[in-house]
Amino acid sequence: MNRIDARFAQLKEQGKAAFIPFFTAGDPDRETTVRILRGAEAAGADVIELGVPFSDPIADGPTIQDSYHRTLQSGQTVEDVFDMLRQARRGAGAEAPGRAGGMDADGCRLPVVAMVSYSIVFRMGFERFVATALAASIDGATIPDLPVDEAEGLFRPAEERGFRLICFVAPSTTGSRRALVIRHAHGFIYYMSVRGITGERAALPADLFQNIRELKALTPVPVAVGFGISRPEQAKAVAQAADGVIIGSAIVKRMAEARERGEAAADAALAFIRRMSAAAKG
């Protein structure tokens, strides 16, 4: 069973929502990313969304855009991202062969979803992208700039290999397009709580919870909510309505602030994950 499916099934039995942190691979460096990947589960994460830096993101606000820019300026490649995850899966002994399908007991065992631009997928080719991602122990992908009605060529190899393509639904998604997403949905559906780009919001939209209820009534696939969530009370409220809570910009911002203070970005990320996951599961 795909690790994403297994984790959501386990949480459903426990009556809990998944906590899904997002951070950018390689920001500020490889060691930080590997450390967060290894420590996220103990901090309360259930699934990790790992951003693959790209020069022209369409859905990300300035906080995540800046993290992409910093990482690309360092010369990081897509293969470097795959290699970070392979290292994190192997645990503290980066050169050890690993156990249990390539993972040491102290390595990252969580499901990992790559957030990646379609241009990267297209350049690699659908079959090669899926095969390469699976070989790096990536369990699925979100591709914000690939419309669901243009993704048929990628859905087939993904479904054949048990790789989960996570589809998006926004408040503005029409009924016919929403039905198309539901037909293709595997792993979980990413519900964007607000119109626009990622970033912290002081308040969540008034219609958010009604929209979540309506979407959940249409599909058995878990619904996870992202965009704008940055406070414990917001995470708690969303967790009571949805199957998952996704937080990205708030984590990336705290990592950048920690670096400016001369502190470890990984410590800041893991502390914030711990605080927000406790709120979501409390």
C-alpha cells in the first residue's frame, strides 16, 4: 500500500487529522532538509510536502518564492532533491545500505509528496519522472501548474505504479471541474482555503468549513486543507473539519527568521511543527 494511503487510513481509525508540513528542499542547505525530514515524525508530522525549487512558481507567495530563489542561487538541481530524500530515508548513517526497503530505523519513514513544477515533469518525461520519484522513495506529487484536464498522460503511469498525484480544488473550482478532480483523486485532495497565493492569513475565509463539508460529501478520498493556516487555533479548527492540515509559508518564514538570528533553521522548523501539530491533534 502507498504510504500516503496507509497513513490516512491509520489516522482515520484514530479519529485524527493528518498534519502536513511543507518546506523547501535545500533551504537553507542540504543538511537542514535532511534533519527536518528525519525529525518531522517525532515532531508530530504525518505526511511531508517537499518543495522542489523552481524559478517561476505560480501559486506560491513571496515567502516560498524567496526560499526557492535562495536555493536555486546555490546551484541545487532536481537530482539533489532526490538525493536528499534518499539520504534522509537511510537515517543517520548516510552511507549505510539501510534496512526495510532502504530505510534505517532512524531514517525518515513518513510519506513524502513532492511539490514540483510541470516543466520539470515534462522535461523528464512522465514515465521517467514517476520511476525516478519512486526510486527516491517519494510517494506522490502535487503539480500546481498542471490542470487536471491536461494530466491524463501522467495519471496513467502514476496509477500503474501506485504513485499518488494529488489534485487541487479551490473555492472558485466549478462543479464540472471539481467532478473531474474527484474522478481522478488518489492519496488526498488538496483544498486551497483561499483564492490567490500561499501566505499567512490573519483569519480563515468565512465559507471555508461549508466548502470542506460539501467536498467531503462528494468523495471518500481524504481532504487536506492548505493556504493561509499559520496559527494554532486555525490548525485546530481546520483539523476538526478536514482530514488534513497543510502548513508551509509559516514554517518557511520561521526558518528564515531563525537564520537571520544566527540560529538553526531546522530547530525552528521542528519546534513550529511540534506546536502546530499538537494544536491540530489536540
